[in-house]
Amino acid sequence: MGFLSLTTPQGVLTTPQGVLTTPQGVLTTPQGILTTPWGILTTPRGVLTTPQGVLTTPQGILTAPQGKLTTPQGMLTTPQGMLTTPQGVLTTPQGVLTTPQGVLTTPQGVLTTPRGILTTPWGILTTPWGILTTPQGVLTTPQGILTTPQGVLTTPQGILTTPRGILTTPQGVLTTPQGILTTPQGILTTPQGMLSTPWGVLTTPRGILTTPQGVLTTPQGILTTPQGILTTPQGMLTTPQGMLTTPQGVLTTPQGVLTTPQGVLTTQQGILTTPWGIVTTPRGILTTPQGVLTTPQGILTTPQGILTTPQGVLTTPQGVLTTPQGVLTTPQGVLTTPQGILTTPWGILTTSQGVLTMPHGMLTTPQGVLTTPQGILTTPWGILTTSQGVLTTPQGMLTTPQGVLTTPEGILTTPWGILTTSQGVLTTPQGVLTTPQGMLTMPQGMLTMPQGMLTMPQGMLTTPQGMLTTPQGVLTTPQGMLTTPQGVLTTPQGVLTTPQGVLTTPQGMLTTPQGMLTMPHGMLTMPQGMLTMPQGMLTTPQGMLTTPQGVLTTPQGMLTTPQGVLTTPQGVLTTPQGVLTTPQGMLTTPQGMLTTPQGMLTTPQGMLTMSQGMLTMPQGMQTMPQGMLTMPQG
């Protein structure tokens, strides 16, 4: 029994062969192949085939009937293995990549633009005309010309051209647009043919060379310095002033003066000058810088006019002649030996010390001292000295060798300055005058008698014993005792004694001949030893002291008032009536009654009276002021 076509309520049709058709016309074979009404076929694996034969895998890969494959990402692969990206980049099976803009990239990374520009992976660019560009921007033409990004051009021959038009050959020769050429050595050549070295040497087309210092050299070898000094190839030098110098160093001035390298100068007249200033005339006369002249015969003349012969004889302008032995002859015929001895034509001889000897034996020293053969000496001032040493001045003053001087008037002076007149009056250098009678007068006017009495200018007189008397009549002994005309005597210690015998010490103590002593403070001492104070207090030799009020004090310290009150050193007071008072105020009567400061009275019999009037008997009986009597038994 055969199968019938089956249709589901939803309209799905199933053929007996198991083919399923949906109401929308989608057909499914028993093998699971699905076909849409538009002819799109889907395999159970999900592979989709369009009526045009385009195949799509579940992964989204599309295959065209021509074998072209498309990935879900839009990548296209032709049966020949050509790959195209969604962006339109094409890759050949050989790995060549082509962008939609037509840029081609080889697997090696070489890039070619639609215009034919080729780029290597290293960034080298080649144009269709064969121009090559490096990543650094260096450009190379098919002819091999190289251009740097800075615009420097290099030909295959190695010629380099900068953007400014400076050309450099492989040898390093540089040419500027102005035509200036520079060699690697730094030599510069201008279009006019001027050449310049790195050291600044300049050469003109005519061959004239100029150094940086300004020295000029012609092709003939003539050298010119900036100062205008010219040098020929033969070594001749010419200055702008016309000075000429030979290679041997000989210098010629425009005036014709010649100078050798050694500094020898020759004028046109033939006068020669050495570097040391020696001048030689054509006649052979030589002159030194100091002005010394030498003739060809060897005669020497100094600027001062001193002439020297070859034999060594010297002649001064004054005509003084000197032999090599040192003998000097003046025009007057005066002869001088090297030892300084001088001889006049008349036979007068002078030594180097200036001593003059006359033909008759008279001797004169440089100081003018004249000595006769007899030994008499005369000074220029007329002082005459005999051989015995006696000296006589022109004024007639005579001096012995011992130094004693005698005036024409007969006044005699010793070397110590003692002067003696013809009358015998003697004067010492200190001015002390002594008469033949023995009277002595000092310069201060002091007069001394032959007896030894001395008189001062002020009228003071001194005896040989040393006693001094003033004009006022005051006498002083050698011991220093002074006596006034009034008879007052003063000792060296200053103690004064009047003619009456009153003695005064420097401290002001006065003593009378009777033995009374008065102190400067007014204290008076009697000859008996009594002492009186300035306040009127009197002291006896036994040490008793009496005040002007009549109070007497014993040496033991007992005090007695004029009223007869006696006080002991312990302060016990006794009245003339015999009442005794102790310092504590206890009072004792001559009768033996004792009173205390509190008013208690004790009788010699032992009766005691209180200040309140109570009476106590020795037996102990007590009496009250009211008259009450108390027995010892109470």
C-alpha cells in the first residue's frame, strides 16, 4: 500500500517520500535539506545554497558558483586563491596585497601606489620614473643624482650641490653660486682668479700673494709688508722711508748711510760708527760714545781734552803732562810723582800729604804750617813754635809744651785754665781769684782771707773753723748751731734757746731756766715735777691730780673734792663727816649705822628699821609704826 501526501492543520505538507512543505513554500527533504520558495537550499549542517549557486556555511562563509568564497567578516576568496577584505584590500595567493586605492604590497613588504610609486619595508620610495627616496628623505634619480631633505644634491660622479647653490666635487672642491671655488685644503678661488689659502694667504690672477698679516709677494718674488717694507728675491729690503737692507744685513738710508748687521754705520762721507757708538772718520780718527778721540798714530783725546800718546804720556787741556810711570808735569814745569811728591822749577818739593819743602830746607804743611831747618814752626795764622815746643801767636801769646800760656801783658795760663797776672793774681777756670797776699775770690763773689776767713757776695762770712756769719749777724757753727745777734741759739734739730735760757723744741715745747716746761697743748711742768694742763688741771710728781675745781686724784685712783668728799677707785664715797656710800647705794655712818638703797637702817647694836617704820631688835623684838611690839615667841 502506497503512502499518501499528508497536510498538517498548519498547512505543512508531507509527500510520501517524506518531503515536507510549509505553507510559505519551504521544502524539507527526509535528509533534512531545506529549500525556500526562492530556491535557497539549506543542508542539515546549515550550509545554504542560493538559486545562483552561492553557498553559505553556518559560520557565515559564502561560496559563489565561480568558487569565490566570502567570510562573515566580508573577506572574499577567489578559486585562484585571491583574497579580498571588506575594505577592498586584495591579496593574491603569492601574498601580494592590493588596496581599493590600488596600492600594492608584496609579501616582502614592498608597496606600490597606482601611480607606480614603490615603497620598501625600510621606507625606501621609488617613483615610476625610477626616483628613489629613503626614510630620511634622501632622493635618488635613475641617473644616480641624490638629494637630501635639506636640499643637498649629489651626482653619481660625487658632485654635491647645496640648496644655496654651493657645489662640492668628490675631491672636496667647493663652488659657490658666485663661482668661488674652495679646495679640501681650504684654498679659495674667486671667478676673477683670486686664490686664498686657509691661512689667509691671497693670490691674484697675476700671481701676487698676500698673507693674513698683509705681506704681499709678486710672481718675481718681491715681498711687501703692510708697513711698506719691500724685500727682493735676492733678499734686498726697502722701507717706505727708502731704507735699503742687503741679505747680509747691510742697511742703507736714503741719505746713503750704511749699517752692517754688526751695527757698524757708514755715512756717504765715509764716517764709520760701531754699535757701541765708536765713530771712525775716513782719515782714521776714532771717537768713543764717551767722546774719547783716537788718531791713526794712536794719540787718544778725552772729551775733557786729555791727550794720551801711544807711549802712555797724558796731556790735559791745561798742558799738564803725565808719564806712564805716573810723573805729572804742569806747563809751569811743576813735577808730581805717583807718590804725590811735587817739585817746582825752583826746587820746591811737596809731598802727597801736602808738605812743602823749600830749597833752603823750609817745610810747609797743607794747613800752611811752616818749619825752618832749625825746627821753628809757623802756622798760617802766624803761630810760631820753637823746637822746644814753645808756641808764640802773632799777638805775642806764648805757650809752653806743658800748656802754660803767657800773654804779652805777662798774664800766665796753665793747661788747667789757671790764670796768673803779672801782679801775681791767680784765677782758676771756675773763676776763683787768688791775690799774692793769699786772698781768694769765688766767681759768685765769695772772698777768702789768708787766715781762712770766707766772705760771701751776700755779706756772709765763714771762719776757717767753719763758723758762718750773715750780714744780719746770724752765726752758724760747723755743727749747724745758729746764733742770732739777739743771742738766740738754734740747734740743727731745730731747738731754740733765748739769751734768758728759755728753750723751745721744734714740736713747740718750752723750757725756762728754772726748769718750767710748757707743752704745745698748753701743759706746764714745774721744776718740782708739778704738771699743769691747759684746762687748769695740776699733777704733782707723786702723781696727784688737781682739777681747776679743786678735785684731787691720787695715783691709786682716790678722788677728793674741795668739800672733802673722798671716792675710791671701786666707787666708794666718803664725806668729811665720815659717811661712806658704796656704788650699790649702801650708806655707812661713822657711828656704824648702815642704810640700804631700799631704806633699811641697821644700827651698830643690830637694830633694824624698815622703810615702813618697822623696827627689829637684836633680840628679835619687833616694833610696828603704830607702836605695837612683837616678841620673838609671837
